[in-house]
Amino acid sequence: MSKLKPPHMVRHLMTKGCMGEFASGTSAFNPDESVALVRYFARLAAERTPDTNDQLVEIYRAIGDVSMARHKPSQKLACSKGCESCCYQQVSVNGVEVFYIARRLRRAKLIGEHEARIAKKLASADRDSGRLLDPANPCAFLVDGVCSIHVDRPFACRAMVSLDLSACLRRFESGTGLIPYPIANEPIKQWLNVSLWTALRVNGFPPHSYELTAAIDAVLRDPTIERDWYAGDDRMAAAIDDRVPDHFPPSDALRALARI
């Protein structure tokens, strides 16, 4: 089946990023962009196929990447390959990203033992201890100090960057101190997540977020979970991340604005 072509405004978001005004504790987005995005996300989700699932994820991430680049601070990011302190925490993902990443891991099996190595790490991975950065809780996808799924990493990871390496190391080693980050990243992440969550809700999908390692493990073990999830049957219940609410009040306003 051919992919659903994005409307003009969504294509603009994918290449230019979102408009927006960001200040400490406040943010404002263009309502026309928000409406176009949630309507298109809802159209893709309504197809309930692996192809449109992956198209949805790729557009969701592309808009996030470009938007964060558009609103990046003048200060250079401190992040680089091999800087792994942020890879020691529990990661929350949405259902469509779970299926996207699992599909990439299955395909990687054709060119090596990547899937087997990750599955072994997932099977022995500990759940979150409560600390933001916990040396005892490495990500199951962290291999030799490098993210083994960097290209396909969740949007939560893409948005988590730092402006100060020493602050990251201090938080990692002692659990104290704040990590400075670009002021626009969190509101952009929330804007995209509310748009996606609203589109999934409109189509009757389970409203949950999931802990990355447990959810990927479940789907790698049983690919039919994806089919049932599209039908509203959540067989990833054991992986639900209860830190994330199942309802976002801004979704009600967005749904009314978009009339969906």
C-alpha cells in the first residue's frame, strides 16, 4: 500500500520545524500547525498497518529533530559519541515507537547477531531504581559505551541533550545537581507527544507509555502483540510506565480545535 502523502503544512514542519515562542516556564505554538499535524497523525494511525506505523514514527521524529535544530541555543551542545552518562536511566516510549524499533532490530538480525545480543541484555535489564541517572541501570542498547540503535533511538533520547558535560558527570556520579539543556526541547517534545497521543486516542489505541526495554523485549518475543495493539488489546501491560499519565489535558483542547 502506498504511503499517505503529508499535506503541505506537515511537509513544511518536516523541513523547517515548528514555529514557537519559548521562555522559562512558558511556550506557544502555532495552532494551524498543531491542527494539521494531529489530523495527519490521526489519518496515519487509522490505517493500522506496520508501514503507516513506521511512517508516523519517522515523521514524528523528523519534525522533532528539525524543530529542536531551528530553536537551538547559541551555546554549543556538550553531547558527543561516547558520552554515555544519560544512557543510565529508564526511558519512556509510546507504542508506535516500540514497534518501529523492534522491527529495525528484527531486520538487523539478517546482517549479524545484533538482535540476539540486545535480546540477552533486555532479558537481564533491571527496571528503574528511582534515580535520574543510575550507574547500576545501563540502557539495554548501550554497547561498549555507544548507543547501538542511535539512528533509531526514541524521541525521548533525541530530545535529552546537555549544555554542560561536567553537570552530566556530576549528576551521574553523585545524583546531585541540575543538567542545563536547551529551553525549547522539552516544550517541543511535549507538543509532539500530545499531538501523537491525541491521534492514537482518536483511533482507540491503548493510551499508555511504556518502559523501553520491557516493551521491546515483549514485542521481540511475540510480534503478534503489534496486531492486537492496533485492535485496542494491550498485551504490553507489564511494560506500562506508570510515571507517565494516561491522559494529557491539552489533548482535549487540541482535539476540539482540530474537530476530530
